[in-house]
Amino acid sequence: MAEADPVRPEATLDWAEVARLVTVSRALDALEEQRLVPEKKVLYQFSARGHDMAQVILGLHLRDGDAACGYYRSRPMLLALGVPLADALGSGMGRAGGYSDGRDIGVVFNYPNPGGAHALPMCGGVGAQYAPAAGWAQSVLYKERVLGEPSTGAIGVVLGGDASCATGGFWSALTMATTQNLPMLFFIEDNGFGISVPSTYQTPGQDIAANLGSFKNLAIFNGDGTEPDEASRLIGAAVGHVRERKGPALIRLTVPRLEGHSYQDTQAYKSDETIKAEWARDPLPKLKAFARDLDWDFIEASVDREVEDARAEAETRGVSTPADVTRHVFFDGDMATVGGGAGASLEGTTDVPAPDGQRINMVTAIRRVLDQELTTNPRVLVFGEDVGPKGGVHAVTLGLQEKFGHDRVFDTSLNEEGIVGRAVGMALAGLMPVPEIQFRKYAEPATEQINDCGTMRWRTANRFAAPMVLRIPGGFFKCGDPWHSQTNEVQFVHNPGWKVAVPSNAEDAVGLLRASLRGNDPVIFFEHRAMLDDSWARRPWPGDAFVLPFGRARKTREGDAITIVTWGAMVPRCEVAAEGISADVIDLRTLMPWDRDMVLDSVRRTRRCLIVHEDLRTGGFGAEIAAVVADEAFLDLDAPVARVTMPDIPSPHHPKLLEWAVPSVGRIRAEIDRLVGF
């Protein structure tokens, strides 16, 4: 471990810059409210009046190595980080360039800032910003402890309103920060409302800082965010506490929300007395009184010119080319500005297996790949519930923590949103995280983080990306039940930006997992429970250099009477069901992307298509395959496209009920015979 360098002290606050930036923020709000929104040039507008001074002070304390996750009212902080005003305005107008090239709402920001603090991609959901900030903070320690990088006192910061403290994302990040002693600052702006709901319904006692006073390993700072001297003192102390590696901190600052939640919000739920009391706490007059020696007339006049110039520049920007809107869903050869590139090189790999030794099961194959990638690439780290000393509930990670240590293979708290959100922050920081969700059904609490991660490259126009490998066991095994036996792969396919692997055997698992760990996209790696130790799924080790490209299916049988398309645990059942029939049995191996060409070429030759999958029939991925076959090979068909699937019910528990529900060899064979004889 590298010896930590002394942490540099915080610079003296430049009150002239604070005054300028707060004035800029007010001018931008006024321009949008008085002109751009009425002219319908900005469709979503959120004023930061009242929140602005404290955020500007925070932003001026951040520096290279830091990262901040904000929310829709965080533009003042971005201004302090240096975001160009034409980008701030043009993004709200949906113009080319800016935060997203017109793909996302302007208040949903991001700001790659080489040489300064990054503003990580904001999430569209309230509270979803917390866990990625914790992941960034943990990556700071990882780089010091594991990669040997010198300490610069870098920190992770997350901003949120008081209402967001009611979300699971907040509590998951708080658990991570305090149990792992992360260099993380929670910056809570308490304006007393969550849109229209008063804080009496959000936070017991209306003071989250007071409620957390007994939390271990958490420094609390609590005060008035409208008083310049007090806000500056508290923010400086909180940032300094975290920089000096004294542990995480939470600062709660009370501020007024001087306008509605958004432009359309009339605030009819507030009394006249409440609104009057809020305006009496406006931080701008207090700042002017505090910094009375500044030439405020000059500041306001120069800011007016600066903002007007930015508006003119923003309005000259066109709308991005519609044909380009499908770019950057996946890595297309151009690296993102922040995130990605953490996987080992693909140089020297091969897609031709070199079988070696006796057959091994999928558990051993997956563990061996993880072992090798952990050995060769120090940026790989594995984590999840029970993956440490226990070795995972399926024994896939057995022995890895003992070999690689707690920093690289570690257990997490029981919070799937936190597991995936932490991985997002780590990936943005340049690591290759391999989080595990114990069972497919338990990915549900993480769906918001999964969606945000997958869309990140696209919605930031390739400014940010968060590649990772999310391992998820699922499917039936000996018995079923509604909680541990779900597949529902189609939900992941329907999340743009995620690749989806569904290996049926040890060889394919090796090739797909190694490709995933060396790629630049987030990957769902589905490990079917029934195949982890299945004798059919065992294969010889395919070689240390074997990599299987995504989107390439394999025929496990070849024939000309019917095409059978399947994946996962249904592959061996389809093989048995097709005995004595001249059939193409196609194991897709990946669902995103999937091998359309192989399927269509086969169907055009056999003139029949049967799709078999374990997932439910309605809306299952088989329906997509059937639609493509019908669209592109309809005139080649001699029989209707057919499917054998689970009925539209959860997985039954008793083995007899399960075997009735899951596609059986008998049911598959009956449908083969029907189609061949059609």
C-alpha cells in the first residue's frame, strides 16, 4: 500500500466568485422563466433560487479526483465546477452538444471535467444518485490500497433534498459509507418540501441530521444554508473532515425553495405566510450584506452580458441529426470521456476453443475465469451478498476472498440497489466491478440502477459509461418457487445498453464471461441454477485465451426438417426431444445481441420454426424471435411459428408441479411432431 501524501488544505473561499456564480444562477433561472419557457424553447425548468449559494460554496471546494452526484436542482454546483453557460442553457433547450446532444432533459446533467471534479451523470429518479457516489468513494480507497496510487484526499459527494432521504438509495449508501468508512459527503438541502409534501411526512422530527446523530462513523454538520458565514464554515469543515480520512460526513443545510418544484408548479399548497417567510430567508440579500465591499452593480451587469451571450450561442446550435440518435447505445469503438477501458486487452485471445483436461462443471468454469481475471487485472473486483468467506450461495466464488483479499472480493449489505449502484460508481472511476445478485428475482430492487447504468452511454452522448459484469443466477433447480426460480431474461433485453449472456454449458460460460470482463459495455451474465453442476453442461476447459463474441449462436444439432431455437436449461431438453428428427437445434447463447442471421438462414432452409424457453409465454423473448421470423421469412414457412414455454404463472414449488409447468421433453417433442407433420 502506498504511503498517503499529506492532504492539501482547503483554499480560502473567493467571495467575489461566489457572488458572481450565484448571480449567474439567478440570471439563468430568470431567463428561462421569463423568456425561454414561455417561448417553449425550454420544456422542463427547475429553479435553484434559495439553494444556490450553498451549492456554489460546495462546488468551489471540489477539485481534481472528486466526483459529485447531484439532482435536478444542482445547476449552481455545476456552474462552480466550470460548466459552460451555453451548455447549461443549450442542454435545457435540447440543442446539439451540451450534456446529452438533445437526448435527455436539460436538468438531467453530467459534466466530465478533466483536471477538476466530475459531475457524474444525474439519475432521473429521486434517491438514485446516492449509491453511485458511494461506489466512487470506495474506488478512491481501492486505488490507494490496491493499485498503489498516492492519496490526494479525493472524495465522493452526493447532493439531495430532504425528501430523498426517505428513499432506499439514501439508506443503502449511508450503510455503505458508515460500515466501510468511505470518504463520502452527504450534502442534504432541506427546503421543507418534497414537491408539495411537507417534511412532516418525509422525515420524523423534520431533521434528518438530528435523527442520524447516533449513527456510528458519521460526522454530522447541521445549520442554515442561507447565512454566508455559517454555510461556508460548515461546508469547509465537512469537506475537510472527509478529505482528512476521518470518515464519512453528512451536512444538512436548511434552505428555502423560492419558486415551485418546477416552472409549472403554482405552489398552491403553501400559505401566503409560508411563502413570505421563505423569501425572508433568501440567501442573495444576505450574501450582498455579507460581501458589501464587492461592486455588485458591476457583477450583475457583467453577468447579464455573459448570460445573454450564452443564450445567443445556445440558440445558434441546431438539433442533433435524428439518424444519429441510435448511436452510443453500446460501445462502438469510441471511448467515453469518463468510465470504461478497465477490462484487460483482447489481444492474444481466440474464439476457437482448445479443450484441455477432463470436463468441468459451470461453477468451476466461472470461478476459474474470475480467478484468472482477478490475477491479471487489478481493476477487477467481485462483490455481493455472501460472496466472501461463504463463497456465494452457489459456491461460485469459493476461495476467491482468501486468495485475493477483502478489498477485491467482499460481502455487501443486503441491498441490491446498493450493490448495483455501488458498481456504477466504481465503473465510472475506472474499475471493472463484478457484482452478484443472489437470485434473479432479487434484481427487482436494483431495476432503477440497472436502467440508469444501461442508458448512461446513450443519454450522455458517450461522455460517460459504466461497464460491469452483473452476475445473476436464476431458473429452476430440483424444485421451483416464485422467489428463487424466476428467469424473465426479457426484462434485461428490454433495458437499452445491456448485453445479455445466457450460457448453457461450461465452455460457453468461459468464453462469454471472459469477453464480458474485457469489454466496454455492462453485461448481464445469467447463470442458470440447473446447469451449474449439470452433467450435460460439463465441458473440458476451452483454454486460457478463449473468448466467445456476443451475438454468435451455435448449432448443437443440424438437420433440415425444423429449426429449434432455445437457450439455457432448455438446450439439452431440446436435443433429447429432437432425437430421430432432422433438426437444427440452435443455442442462442446471448439474447442481446442475438444471432438473427443464423436463425433466419436456418428457418429459410428448414421452413419450420419452434422456439423453446423457460420464461413465461406472454411477452417472453420467444415472441421477439417469432416476430422477426414472421417479418423476414414468412414466405419461406411451411408451418406457423410455434413456441413451447412456461404458462403465465410463477414457478411452482413442488417438483411435480414444476415439471408440468417447465417445458418438458415430451411437450417439446409433441410440438416438433406437429410442426413437421403440418
